[in-house]
Amino acid sequence: MGGRFPPFQRWHVACTRSPHPRRPCTFVEEPAAIPTSDRALPAEVCAWIERLGSLEPEVIPVNAAARGRWLAHDVLAGEPFPPAARAAENGYALRAEDTVGASAYGPLVLRWAAGSTIGRGEAMSVTSGAALPEGADAVLPLEDAESGGGGLHVCAAVAAGAQVIPAALEVDRGDVIAACGALRPQDLARLRLLAVERVSVVRRPRVRLVAAAAPTAAPDAAGLMLDALVQRDGGLPERRLAATPEELQAALQSPGADLILVHGGSGDGPNDHAASALARVGTPVFSGMAIHPGESTAAGRVDGVPVMLLPGTPVACLCAYEMIAGGAVRHLGGGGTGWPYGMRRAILRRKIASRLGRLEFCRVRCDGVTAVPLGIAAAGALRTAVEADGFVLVDVDSEGYAPDTEVSVHVFP
Amino acid sequence: MGGRFPPFQRWHVACTRSPHPRRPCTFVEEPAAIPTSDRALPAEVCAWIERLGSLEPEVIPVNAAARGRWLAHDVLAGEPFPPAARAAENGYALRAEDTVGASAYGPLVLRWAAGSTIGRGEAMSVTSGAALPEGADAVLPLEDAESGGGGLHVCAAVAAGAQVIPAALEVDRGDVIAACGALRPQDLARLRLLAVERVSVVRRPRVRLVAAAAPTAAPDAAGLMLDALVQRDGGLPERRLAATPEELQAALQSPGADLILVHGGSGDGPNDHAASALARVGTPVFSGMAIHPGESTAAGRVDGVPVMLLPGTPVACLCAYEMIAGGAVRHLGGGGTGWPYGMRRAILRRKIASRLGRLEFCRVRCDGVTAVPLGIAAAGALRTAVEADGFVLVDVDSEGYAPDTEVSVHVFP
């Protein structure tokens, strides 16, 4: 922490906070709160999260439960598929050259092939997915033919290769079957089609959620919200309540978590014990972050396990999760630190103001192509997050956006 | 079906298919396949799906498992919250008028309040979320104050209402706490904050997935994919294999499903039994749809339960699910027939060609601001869906898009 918190700022620190303001400030043994200029930049925090790396892989079967899991490595094909050409739809296998000049007004007539191969002037009915008979190089669609007396009436010319799935179309030897990343339904289908039975995916992070507060409504609301957010981001949440500093220390030290998110008690009020507990049993790394809402967000390690301290106010907790902690959950699970949201461009209906030096998480409601910033009057209310369709970020080097500016909106999933 | 399948087309129908093409076509008892012009338009199918309505609501507890469930009704507030004004952050409760003229270079000094109310020239330390003491109308942030000897040194002026959560900010009596729609983490937090313990959500549709084919790799791949897609869309999948027409009929008739999706056997090949099974035990409504891939997609009802017949080829099955069946799953579950994807605008790198009269599902790979259409050579391959980041739809009245056209891409989740 040395370079980031030079000694002269300890005075400022001690002076701006006092647990019992009616007594004169002692200037001494206060745990350090962090002045604005010392809050960690989101980019620094993001770099730290990226250095955590992702968890080790585990092998799971290819089934529907694998949807959304993060493939740890590209899966490569050992053999081409299909091994030989196939019909792409129901129709008639034939030689394309035999259809030249055919039309609805002047159909050509082909003979039904007598054997299993297609000779000149011959055709054979094939079903979608069946092997293309030897000698054929195209499939005439059903709708371009009439199978009247005497053979097949060809009503349209087809090109060589039409309605044919060539050998190795799906994959050739060494091709990527499924690329490193989240497994989608179509990826699962392709793995199954190519007889891949098991895959190596990044283990899901076990995320301990610790309510560092008396059991009142707000921390419980924040805990429930974090539970749902962690699940959304692929983590396995485990919720705990730590009503006392001792319980909080125990929750930080007990094994079995890949990431610990403490909510509540992150500030510098008299009942805020999260930062001091982290300092006692672990190593604080960031004590305050240049984000808003959520300036009190802190991070460090206990016995090697990353720990983040989030605000207890539900809306600030949401913003801090979305800006910081969610990236850690996703990154440990293999998914990187980016936002899992869709984006859209929109025109701001009203200005967004932000202080220089902090990343602002501005909730907006989208209305057609315009975005209305919420929460100027109600910044501390969860309603600003509930009424929002998404958010606009104002970077640390910006004071915001004027009305009618075109901005990028991250849309809540 | 009357109006949509006029009698003269029965001839055309019978002529374009023949289970044993080496025998002359019988022109008689063939189950009707549908010529291009008679395929149902996606808008007609969508209107039919919308008439299915959504399932009845059920009451569930507000917990993390409720994430993504579809709230059946708006939840309204019975009481205002918070009932009285609160501090929005840690700081000092005071009267805003007492801070006029304060600055870092000329701080004003306020006395610590002796009682529980704030008089003129007085201040009191408050923590975020605590009730605002009577008499105060603003909270001075910690960073704008120094609590030195003799009282609070105010280094900045604050406006009335600054850092204050007014009474009823979160909700007033009768306000919407959570609106009809999918429950997000922040909605759950707000419900918990406002002590709403149970909510009424639309029941999840039970979706029976029937593989109407011999147990080979392709139907199994399509079944696995549909399983994952139905789960993605909030349904409860149940998979069955129907290797014979009799098993298929039994799967269509056995109770316990809100929607049945048959995959495979939807076409008019000799081994395609889905359409005839539906006609035998239920009422076909659409026999073929104007979509590509997936023209053979059909729909109807058996004992009042909606049934859809999807192609067995995995890529066509995916496209038909995304264009048609997914909307039915989501609509039954309360979520409407729209696509659950984010959208982005992109410039086409190559042209997309489509036949007039059908909705084309063109898979594209996005590369920065450009979109590359996939699958011109490999339309029948699942690779076009696996390599795609999303899809561009070409509507029935369009023949496609020229290169460099700006198009909307639906991005796969």
C-alpha cells in the first residue's frame, strides 16, 4: 500500500472522521480511511483482479447442465465430419449437368437409378442427412420436381453441390469444435453431434457473501441481491451473517471460499468493522475506490483468498458489484472482467454530472432511442436501479455528458 | 386450415413427394405436404402463439431462486418507505443555511448538538442510513469537514436536502415496487427491503421434447440443444425418444406438458412421421412455415396442448426454435414472443441473399462494427451457428441486403 497512501495524508484522514464527534479528534489510532485522491482507480482494481487468474479446470459431461459453463480450452476435432457427402434436404440426388436447361415450362425427365449409384440421366430420392449416392453431385429440392410417370420431372436446373453437405463440412481434422468460452446450446449440440462426451470447464467460483451488520432489512436485501447476482455470473454463493467483528473475522478466515464479498460495514462510521477486520486477519490492498456510488469499496486478501468489502446500502452495493466485484466473480470463473450486458446507443434526455476522478454508475431508463438518467434526486434509493433499464458509465477523466449527447448504455440482462 | 390450403394444391402436393419414387405417384392418400406459397407466415404463427396466452400464476417466496421468474402482476407498496428522512452517507447532520459561505479556506465552526435535535448552528455525526435528526435538513459529507477542537469545521456549503434520503423516497403508498416482468437481482432486493415475502409469478412451462427418430447422433444433438434452449427461456424440459409412429402418438397424447416440441420427422420424407402423427391424434394448424432454415416446421394441438414439429437437422432445429418455438416457450412463461437477445447495429461485409416470401435466419460473425454472414457454403452445418455471434433476419418481403448495408444483429446470449 506504501506508495498509494503517503504519510502526510494520515493527518487529513484522521481529521475527517471521528467515531465520537463530540469528543475532540484524537489524531492517533484511527484506522485509516482514504481521502478522495487516494481511492484506487477502477483500472488499477481491474488489473489486480486480472492477476488473480481464473480457477483450475474440472471435467464435466456434455449435457444441458453444462450450458453457460466456461470451456477452459478449445476442443479440437480428431476426425472430419461428416466423413462423406450428405443430402442437405429431402429431394432427389442427381448430376447437376443433367439438369441444365430444365424449367417449369420445359421439364427434363430423368430415370430412377436402378442401383445404389447415380449414372448419367439418373436420379434417386434422398432424405435430408442421408449419404449422397456415388455419382451424384447435387440434390434437387422436392419443390423443383414432379415425380410423374416415367421418371423424375426436373423443373429447375441445380448447380453442382446444391443441397449437398460436403464431407468435412462440419469440421475437418484439427478444426475447433467449440472455442474457449461460455457453452451455448448450439455448442453443446455440436459437441454431442461429434461424440465429445466430456469437456474441461473452469470450476465455478465459491463466493462467500458475508453480511457484516446487525440483521436488519437492508443487509438482508443486499445479501439476497448479491446471491442472485453471483448466480447470474456463474458463481456458487454461500451466505453468512456476521453480527460482530469476531464473527466477521471468522467468516474471513474459514476455508472453502474462492472469493469473499463482505457487504455492509465498509465505510468509516462507528459501526463499520469490515476494513479493520480485513486489516487484522489479512492484507488490505485497496481501501476505497474511485467509483460512485460505492466509494468505500475495498479489497485485499486473507490467506490468499481475495476479499472485497462492499457498501451495505443496497443501491451502492449493486453499483459496486456491477463495477468491481462482478468482474472478479466472472474472471475467477473464466469469463474475464468485462460486463455481461448488451449495449445500445442512446441520446441523453438530460445531462449526467459526475465528479472528476471517479467512475460514475448512472442508472438510466431507455425510452426508444433516448435515455433518461435516474436518481438525481434519489441517488441512494434502490428505485433508481429498479426503474432503470441499464446504466451509463462516466469515466474518471470526464465530468459527465450534456443533454442530447449520444452515449453507450449497458442494458441490464 | 380451409382457406390456407385450397384443393387445387393437393395435386401439386401429391406430385412433389413420393415415398417410393420408383413407383409412379399415386396422387391419392398422401398426407398433405405444403407447397412454398402455402407455408404459414411468421406473423400468422406469432399471432397464434400469442392467442395461447400465458400460464396461470403461482405464489413463490422472494429468494434468489426467484431470479428470472416472470412477475404476474405489479407489486404495489402499502406504506411509504422510508417512513422518515435518513442520512444518505456518513457525515454530519446540520441545517444547510448554517453552511452558507463555508469553504476550505474559510471554514465555519458548528457546535456539537447537545440533544437529539439539531438547533441553529449545531451539527451531529450520522451514519449512512440512520434517521436524520429532527431540525436537520442536510448531511455534510465527511470529506467536507474537519472535526477539530471546539466543534465541527465546515469546509463547504451544502444545499438543503443534500445527502438526505427523504421520507417515501424509495416508494410512496401505491407506488409500484416491482413491475410485471422478469425479476432481476435489484427487484428481489427491493422486495426484500420492503418486506414483501411472497410474489405471484407465471408458472414455468413444462416442455416435452420428443425425438421422433431412430436414436442416432443428430436427433440426440438437437434434443440436447433444445433442452438447453428451453432452460434458457425459463421452461422445464422433459426429454423423450419416440422411435416409432406409435411411440410418437403416445408422447403427443400423454398428459403433463404445457407445450410439446417434436424434433425430427417434420419433413415429407419416407421416414417422417411427425406430421401424420399430429394429424391422427390432434389438429394440425400450420403445416410448413415460411422460414429458412426450417420450412418444414409445423404446429397444431393435441387435447388442447400446443404441439410444434421442428426439423431434426440440428442447425435447422436451432433456427426454427429461435424463430418460432422459443417465442412459444417464453410466451407461455409470461415473457412474450420477442427475442431475448441484445441487438447491435453492424455493417454487412458481404451480401445476404434470401428468397422472397420467407423469413431468413442468417448467422453472422461480428468483427468490430462489421458483420460477416456465415454459411453460404455451409448452410446445413451447425458450424454456422457455432461460429456465429448472432443473426440477421431478412423479412419475408425482402430479397436480402447488399454489402455495406447497416443491419441489426441479434446477439446470441
